[in-house]
Amino acid sequence: MNPVTVGLLGLGTVGGGTFNVLNRNAAEIVRRAGRGIQITHAAAREYDPERLPGIESITVSSDAFAVVDDPAVDIVVELIGGYEPARELVLKAIANGKHVVTANKALIALHGNEIFAAAQDKGVMVAFEAAVAGGIPIIKAIREGLAANQIEWLTGIINGTGNFILTEMRDKGRDFDDVLKEAQKLGYAEADPTFDIEGIDAAHKLTILASIAFGIPLQFDKVYTEGIGHITREDVAYAEQFGYRIKHLGFTRRAADGIELRVHPTLIPERRLIANVDGVMNAVLVKADAVGPTLYYGAGAGSEPTASAVVADIIDVVRTLTADPENRVPHLAFQPQALSDVPILAMDDVETAYYLRLLATDKPGVLSDVTRILGDAGISIEAILQKEPAAGAAEVPIIMLTHTVRERQMNAAIGQIESLGSIHGAVTRIRLEHLDCD
Ligand code: HSE
């Protein structure tokens, strides 16, 4: 049988990794896929032939549309990233009847509904394992391995750059910018690193995870997104005193009235395994009704870890080439006509616990004013810590952990606390999740 032919869009970090892994492991891959897989055509404006042994034996075009329109290519692998021209290229590949593999989380999160509908019409596959958590096979795990379950919630450390920065700041007291530069040099950070820091990259990935977990359309515009730029070393240290770590989490839960979909820094108990996922590593914790909690851990970025997921998708496509389109695994795990319109909750309606840090005048009655406001709002305090004032300072930091409350109530209480004359500046609020797995 002839080998299946692949056209590669991009020969950068992930494209180069894909080229090398496919070539290096070709013999083993044939045994798994049942067919040879050959990259015949790639597109790249520039590339380093030293890093790509064998590249001289294939066609390399500077125009990506030449690959998409190449009649000899069966599967197009999109590793350019970004929204455009990736969207146009993928839609063109589908229109040309080609299967698509992509690592592009931004593309799937924003344009996945349109892309999957086009693929459905054409009877072609679009595989996107590498779009979430790099080398961790989390899409396959949720879509296929957990298919018997109702997923209750899931949470993930799904941006390696942010986790690397928080870890280095905590362990080595390093400067934010200095760590970010290192992450960029190592090829972890996005082309625009604010996507990492502000949580946009994690929101792209969470959008995809929520869809396949709950069978809902992709709704990136409904994700609440908060970055890590305001987290101080003091917050990290106070959290540790209470037995918590601060992680930048993507979190989605099926609540009574709708689905929570949020990315923000979060305190989590340090005894949870996921709290100990450090550096550039990613992890996703899924709580499902039949299996209980399951945790998936691995490299979330980098050349060959991401290539591992890309190549696995190519092998999957090759294996299913002979299956009728209606018998394939659905793109978003649920049959397209069975997607649910359950609403995504506004952040005001989300329920969570909180870490609060405020700076108060050091005089009698201040603490009771604060606790009265919280008490009147029905917010129960779980723990409280007041530090002695720094030498010569008239203000003291007060740190509190609260029980779970609706965000709307907490916002109102924070507003009242900030309006007290004895409270200085804004109240720092970091959400807290216990991640109970019982
Ligand atoms: N910038 C991403 C990260 C790369 O740091 O996790 C993988 O999506």
C-alpha cells in the first residue's frame, strides 16, 4: 500500500520536531499505523537545514497555499499558529478534501465551530491533540478514555510559561521579566508573550477542554480571564503560610445553572498533587462521576513533546482513513447534533472561596469593621492572619481566607471594605479552590 502523504505548514519549533520525530521513528510508526507516512511537501519562509536531516529530499515552498493545493498531499499539518492565515489555510485544505492536523489552540478556540462544520460537510477529519497541554494526550483521554462518564469539573495548569514564571519566582526569588526571557529562549512562550501572562493562551485551551468535557460549542468569548501580573512574592509567601500554592489555573465546572469557564490565579492546597506541578510542566485534573479524579501530567510545550501529539494525530487520521465519516470519533466528543446549549455562567454567578489581602491602619476596631462587612454579606471567614507593621509603618497587612461565596456578594463586600477610611488601596483578591475529589 502506498504511504500516506503529509504536507507540513511550518518548520519552526513544532514543525521541525514533527519532521524529525516522524523520520526518526518511521519504522515503529508504520507498525502502529499500518501504512507508511511520508512528509512530501513543507512550507516555510525560512528554516535551518542543519536541524532537519533529510529535508533536502522533500519540496519546500515559501507559499503555504502551495502545500494546501498540492493534489499529492493527503493530510495537511498546520503548525504556523495564530488566527490568520491559519484559518484560511485550514478551510482551504478541507475544501480540497484533505484531512487536517493542527496544534493551533487559538484557531480551534475561536474558529473551531466553523472549521468542524466544514470538515463534517466534506467528511474529513480535523485533529487537534497538540492544541492543549502539548504532549499530554488529554483530548484523547477526555474524548475517548472518559466517554462513559459525566464530567463534573476539570482544572489545569495549561500554560507552561506562566507556571515556569510562578515556580521560579517562588523557588528562586527571580525577577518576572528575567524568567519570561528564559521561557522565550527555550521556545515555550507564545509569539506574543502577553498571551501567556494574561491567561489568553490558557483560555484558548480551556475553551477546547470545556467543549469536549461537556458537549458544548466552543465559546472563547465567554471565558473569564485574569493574568498573573499582579501576583506578588508576598502573596505567594502568605499563601504558603496557610498551606496553599498559587497556580494559574484554567477551571471549568458544570454548576446547577450553567457552566463555569474561568482562568485566573488560584490558591490550591499544597497537598494536592497538581499543586506540585512545577516549571514548564502542565497537568490537567478531571473529576468525573464514574472514574472519580484522574490526573494527567507532562510537558505542555516544546519541540518534540508537542510533536509527539501532532504525530499521534497523524497516525490516528491514517488509521481511520478507511472508516466511514459517521463512524469516526466526533470532533468535540459528542455528536454534532447533540451539542448542548447550557449557558456559560457570568463571573458574578460563579461560586468560589477567596484569599483577601488588605492594608489597614493599625488601630482598634479596624478588624471588626472588616469582619462585620463580611458577616453582613453572609461571607464566612476560614482563617485570618495579621502581620506586625513593618518598621516605622502605620499600616498592617491583614490576610484572610473565606469560605465559598458567590462572586457578586464578594465584589459588593470588597467595595465596602475599600471605602473604609482605615483601609489603604485596593484589596488583593485571589480565588481559592479546594479541589475536593471525594
Ligand atoms: N506558550 C504555551 C505555553 C506553549 O507556555 O504553555 C504551548 O501551548
